[in-house]
Amino acid sequence: QVQLVESGGGLVQPGGSLRLSCAASGFTFSAYRMTWYRQAPGKEREWVGDIPRTGGSTNYADSIKGRFTISRDNAKNTVYLQMNNLKAEDTAVYYCCVLSRGIWGQGTLVTVSS
């Protein structure tokens, strides 16, 4: 079964950190670029960034550049989103996906609040 499962979301104070994980199964994870999106309450889904098949050259949205880092472990079929210096405006449901195949996870909620 083709599946992406995100985890690691939760409530964090402004300035704090979280690491999200996205575990893949049912397809050849290492063959695909992985992408993170987020959707804040009442807003459209927003591209966060992506990482190519073998890691290396990542791309980020300007809104999170310098604070978030995407990495992957192909041996574990997992992609990560390390989020530092979190702000209230980072509150959203975060999704990982394989855009080229239309595979999306169910999302994990990140709430940044004091």
C-alpha cells in the first residue's frame, strides 16, 4: 500500500523547535523528490520546500528560509523537516508529498503559541 505518514507535530512555544518526520511505504522512496507543504487555518496550502532523490540541494520558501531544514534518510524511507525559531505564523497542518505521483500524507498539526 502506497503511504506517507507524518508525525512529530504538536504544541510549541514561539522560538521553539520541532522535527517532523514523514515515513514512506509501498513505493521506491529513493527514486523521488520529496516535498513539504503546509496549510494554515483559513488559508491556501503553501509550498514549504523540497529535497531531491539523493538529498543535497534543497529548496525553501522565503518565509521559512534559514529556520527550516529538510533532510532525508533513504535507508529509513523517511524525510524530515527540522523547524527552528518557530513563529505563530508557522501554525499549520504540515504535509509531505510526492508531487510527481500525487501521493500525500494525512498531515500533522503544528501549533505555535505561548
